[in-house]
Amino acid sequence: DSGVTQTPKHLITATGQRVTLRCSPRSGDLSVYWYQQSLDQGLQFLIQYYNGEERAKGNILERFSAQQFPDLHSELNLSSLELGDSALYFCASSPREPKTQYFGPGTRLLVL
Amino acid sequence: ELKVEQNPLFLSMQEGKNYTIYCNYSTTSDRLYWYRQDPGKSLESLFVLLSNGAVKQEGRLMASLDTKARLSTLHITAAVHDLSATYFCAVGEYNDMRFGAGTRLTVKP
């Protein structure tokens, strides 16, 4: 158990819908990272927040957005969902760079 | 653009044998990470390598980093079934982290 929690574990929705994934980092970790893992794209970095501020952006689509709240939990919002958005979404946290990242259990999203 | 290539992508080993997984990357970077992922599970951090020549060992796994060659290796010694998993290397900094495609390792009795 890494100490990072993610909800929900599974999510099934339809194309065109919007969902929100939630992540609680390890106690004391200020950085939160979001990743997408799919069979065709592999593991891709989406976005990072540090202490409430956006720190870095990776391959995140404009339909996707994220935020980190004052209590340091983070949410990833996915809108106008497409079939290709079906994937495993991981959240990770770290105390600071360049320390390792601790990954949560993931949210498996299925878009039908 | 930072690219990370792992090879092999699939590896089937006999227990007790040694093997090496390679991770090549395309731009200068002095930080490299190795992760392990079991089927249906999350990623577990194995090693963080932060400088040229860095070598870290944990049990039957040893990782090294050659920043001049832009190469990291993950060496497996006397493999056991419990090492069966997918191993990822990742390169870069917080604003550009790239993962390799992963090496799916199967250790057979």
C-alpha cells in the first residue's frame, strides 16, 4: 500500500459524458501527478500539481482538466468522453523532486 | 523530443538464470527511474538513479545508469518466479517524464 488513494476504482460511462476522478496523496506529499495507461499509448504523463499550483503539463487533452485543492487532494476531470479515453488512470504523489513517485491503485475507466 | 526505448519488450526466463533489461533514452537526463507493475496492479518504485555511474541493488535486481551513453540497465540475478512482472523505466524531470513501453518478464520454473 503506497498511501495514495484513488476513487472510484472502476467507472463505466458513455461517450460524451463527463467524469471526475479523485486522488488523495500520501500524508505530507505536496506533489500530485496524473498518468494515463492504455494498451496502445502505454503509460503517459498528463499533469502535475505542486501545493495547489499547476507545475507541469504532459500529453493532456484539452477535454481533460485537473486541480489540486487546499487539502492537497486532486481531481482529474474528463469531459466529452470518447471510446479512446478508456484506460487506467493513475495518480502518484511525491514529497519533492527528484524523489520517487508513489502510485495509487488507479481508476479503470471504460467508455461505452 | 524525449524518447525512451526499452528492450526486450517480452522476456521469458528460466528460474536461476541471469538477464538484463535495457533502457535507452534520447536526450540528456541525469535522473532515471525503474518501476515494477504486477498484472492489474499499480506501479511500485524500484530504483531512482540520479547521477552518471549510479548503481543500486535490491535483492536480485541491480540497476545502473550511464548518462553519457544514455543507457540504464536492470540486471536480474538468479531469477525467481516472484520477479514475474512488467518493468518500466522512466526518464526526465517533473515537467517531461517519459516512460518506456515496459518489459514483460515471465520467470518459468
